[in-house]
Amino acid sequence: MSAPDGADGAVLELPGVADTEALGERLAAGLGAGDLVVLSGPLGAGKTALVRGLARGLGVSGPVTSPTFVIAREHRAGPRGVPLVHVDAYRLGMAADVAAELDDLDLDTELADAVVAVEWGEGVAERLSARHLLVRLHRRPDDVRTATVTRVGAGPDEVFGGSVHGGDGAAHP
């Protein structure tokens, strides 16, 4: 599992949707089957846009939209051979027993064979894997999004895989 060089804990500026998708695409370059990406942030922060970028980077087939009402959607493997499971855990947070609902989705089984990206996942999805990428997205009043990418449980030899931002702190495709 890897993510952009120098991005571990750094705040990246994402001026537009294309920048958010580009960040997802760069993150995908370092992901493989068994990797978990936990996304957090308020409505409109760019969680689904980042997953669209992950999907593009993984080369999965089909359009990527928020799985709000179906909770989880699997996108078939593309040329890299790694499927993407896209989960929206927002409704799980409303359940009396979030852990049981998460278990019912059987995502731990999916995780072995796919990249699993969980929107609204912070505080919910970490139980799937102690080793994951945590991406916190925010939307500033000027409509610029920011992302903080943090490796959780990664070993010291696991480094981020390619530069995503220049010296100005903005994400660059």
C-alpha cells in the first residue's frame, strides 16, 4: 500500500474536482488487492470524486457514483486485475449496531481480493484492517477542497509512491 510522496499527514489543496480525481488516481498507483482506503469528510468534500479517481487509476469498468442507497458496489477488475469495492457507510452510522451491519456486508472477504474504499468510513471501517490509508477531505468556504492522507498501521518501509504535489502545496495531476 502506498500513497503520494511526502503526503503522509500533509494537507493537499485540491482546487477543483479534476484535482481530487487526480489525487485518487495517484493513490491507486500504489494500491493492490487487500488494501483499504477510509474516506472521511462532510457532504460535498469530494469523497466520491476521489473514488472516481481511484477507479480510473485501477482501470476498473463502469461509472462510479455514490453507493448511498445500495451501501456497497463492486466494480469489476480492469487491465490491472484489481476490482474496487466502493462502500458508503453513512447509513451504517445510523444503525444501532454498526459493527454487526459492517460484518453483514462481508467486506473482510472482499478485502482480500479487491481495493476497498469506504466513504464515511472513519470510526467504522478501521475494524476491517489495522493497515489502511485514511483520507480526510474538507471543503473550505472558498470552495477549495483539501485532503490529508495518512498511512495507518503501515510499516516504515512502506513509502508513498509518486509525488502528487509541488512546493506550493497544491495537488498536481
